[in-house]
Amino acid sequence: IRPLFPKDFRNDVCVVATVLSVEQDNSPEVCAMIGTSIAISISDIPFGGPTAAVKVGYVNDQIVINPTAEQRKNSRLDLTVAGTKEKVTMIEAGADEIPNDTMLAAIKKGHEEIKRLCDFIQSIKDEVGKPKFEYTSFSTDKDVFAEVSANFKDRMYKDVQALDKEVRDKNIEKITEEIQNYFVEKYGEEETENKAADIAGSIHDLEKQCVREMILKEHKRPDGRKIDEIRPLSCEVGVLPRVHGSAIFTRGQTQVLSIVTIGTKSDEQTLDGLDEETSKRYIHQYNFPSYSVGEARPSRGPGRREVGHGALAERALVPVIPGEDEFPYTIRVVSEVLSSNGSTSQASICGSTLALMDAGVPIKKPVAGISTGLVTSAENPNEYVMLTDIQGIEDFFGDMDFKVGGTKDGITAIQVDIKNDGLTYDIIKQAFERTKIARDYILDEIMLKQIAEPRKELSKYAPKIITTTINVDKIKDVIGPGGKMINKIIDETGVKIDIEEDGRVFIYTDDAEQGNKALKMIED
């Protein structure tokens, strides 16, 4: 929804989508997205819609639109795609190593359905829609911008090309101060104060124009890289001696530390949401402390950004996590952003893969993540430049942040932030191709040279699990009246015990001898 409001429109818009009832065959978030589009389309709020959304699955090698709950159980793809009649405006996906061409076909098929939904919404708008209201434009004063540009553009063009983010920030601070002084000297303090918002807007717009022009016309990037060049990469595993698994992954000035903790079956996270998922045994958390971007503010609870980035990293890694039969542990990964200059969520995917391998989790395949950016021409929408591995300034002033995680064999997660009016199929196809090349390079040349496969042994600090299966009728005997028997075993051996309804017994211990003693007591 967000990119389709006019750029100079600053009024607050609040849409409340309340779920009143849920039938699992029909996704409440898709209903909410379509409902939101209808509400804004028929209102007097200026909006570049209508827009609509669908879920897309991939069941038995067939692309399925809005799969039922039964179909979702066997689907290798959970894709949400939104768009207008002309373009795709949002993609979010979790997938089981889906190839690029299949993913593109799924997006195209989803978009065909979106076009029909947009026609449906347009018919409602034609019947009951209100005329759009006239709003106060918050675009920067053209005369102020022209003056700033005429006197400072050459200098700004040079200043934004500092290789280091801190140097570039200092350059912008300095030129901002000089522009302020220029206006004070020319117009006096009172007039400068009256124009303060327009001067600040002009400085921002000029910096944006210089960055975009440099990329679009010269194919030059602020830090001097080629358009398909990845920032310097490095990684290290086993950096924290006491934890179960850890790794640092660094890409340019972005650095993420991922830490793995292995827990027991009872450590699973219980979920109480709108869908049918009741628990999860792979939990990924992403933290973004203020010091990572040089800000002095206290840490609060996780915001929308932290939750979203953690969910993206989790979605990217879930397909390669071993099944419970092979690895009966709960796994928690925490990604701590130590330093941020763009693509921290993708660094979290890479760092977490390394940390899982360091912990001895037998993941099926290593996963890497990379993002691509986009700068399009205002005069000609078909003229654009795509950037591999965008840093902060390219994300901030660019038109998209197209994040893709996956193995060498296919995509496991996608999340796209779009700031223009949408993406064409050609742009999406090129983004898939670029991210595939970059992922393969990161895996082969950086990650797998540090650790080629998961460690054969778990950390000595991780709980050891001994499993057995008993007759379901005997569960009550092992537990005993009021839990007397199971508590006696726990007290005597110091182990933790989980018993499932199907007779599977999990014994967790740090001491193999005590674990085997508990196993014998249960079997007796």
C-alpha cells in the first residue's frame, strides 16, 4: 500500500484491519490487504491504486493460487504477492529451494489474479467512490532547491562519493552548515528561519539527486564499486568460547554476530496466532542496538523492523533445519547487529548458517542472503540500473531493496521493499539472476572456506539427548502417581525428561553416565 501514496502527501493515514473470524482455507492477511485497498480506493484519500494481493503455493509441481490449508501442508512455496494492474508492488516468500524460473512463474500467475481483483475493486470505486480531496503538497520549494542546486551541486556530487560512511556523513554535515550560512548571509537570519524546512528538504533532495544521477548516468556508486560488485567479505566461526555455536559475518561496514543455543523439546516456543501453527522448534531473533548506527538511545522492545528482519532470516533457514527425528532439539539463533551500513538481515542469514554449522546442527545445505537495489530514471521508467549488495545510502535513496536468501539449488526466502510504483517482470527476473550469482560466490569463496560442513560433535556445553520409545500403555507407569516415579528418576540422575503422547521419551543430560542410568530406570 505505502509506495502508492503521492510522494508529496504527508497526511497521516490509519487503516485498521480487524480479524473477526478465520477460516483456515482463506488467509486473513490477504483479506486484510484487499479490504484495505478497497477502503482507501473508495475514500477521498489520494492513492495510486487499486492494488490487490494473493497467496501462491507450489503443490505437486503445480502453481496454486490461494492454496487451502490441506494444500499448504504439501506446498514447497508460501508466496504472498501484491500489485496494481500494471506492476508488482510487494513480494514476500518462504520456499523450499525453489528455482528462479519457477518463482518468477509463480509471481506472474499471482499477478494475473491480482489484475482481476483490481478490476473488481475498480468497479466498486466507480459505483461508490468519493472524489479525492485536495491536499497541501509538502514538496520542497522549487526556487529554494534551484538556488541550492546552482551553488552547491558540484560540491555535493563530490562529497557523496566518500568511500567511508562516517566520512560521507561528516561531509554532508559540513555542506549543510555552509548552505545554512550562505542563506543567512544572503537573506538574513529571520528569512532563513522561515525557509528552514525548504532548505533542509533541498539539501536532502540534492543529495538524493546526486546519488541517483551518479548511479544512473555514470554507473558509479558512492563507495566506488562496480554495479555488480559485492563489498569486502569476511567471516569467522567459534568466536564465543562458552556458547553452543557462534559466528561473525562481515560485509563492508555491516557486521553481524549470530549465536546458536540448543535446547530441549520443552524449550519449543508455543504459538497462539491466527493460523494452525501451534509451536516452533527453530526460533530466530534479530537485535538492532542503537550503537550499530552510532546513535545514543536506550534499547526498547523490538520494533516492526526487528520483528520483520528476524522473521525473514528464520524463513530463509527453516527449509534446511533437520527434522525432529534426526535432530530432536529446539534451536534458537540470536543475530546481534554490531555495525550497520545496509543489508543486516542478509548478513544475519549468512552468519546464522555459519553459527549453526559451528554448533554441530546437521543443516541440509548452507544458506546465504544478498540484496539488490534499483535506481530508475524519472523521465524513462524503462531506463534503470540494478545494484548488487546495496549499502545504507543506496537503500535510502534507491527504489527497492530486493532481499533473497537461498542455497546453491534454490530460493528459501524473499522480502522486497519497494519505493516506486512497482516492478516489471524483467526487473524481478534480473534481481533473481543477480542474487543467485552473488549467493554462489558468498557460499563458495567465503563461507564454506571458513567451515565446509557442520561439526560432527555438539558443543560440550549443549545438552545431550538419549531417546527411546515405550509402549503408550506404560507412560502412566513411568510418570507414576502424581509424578512420583518420574521425579524420583530426575532427582537421582539430574536429567530432564520429556515424554510424548506417542510413547517417545527424550532424556536430556550433560553427563552421559547419568543419562544411561535414567534410560535404564525408565526401561526397568
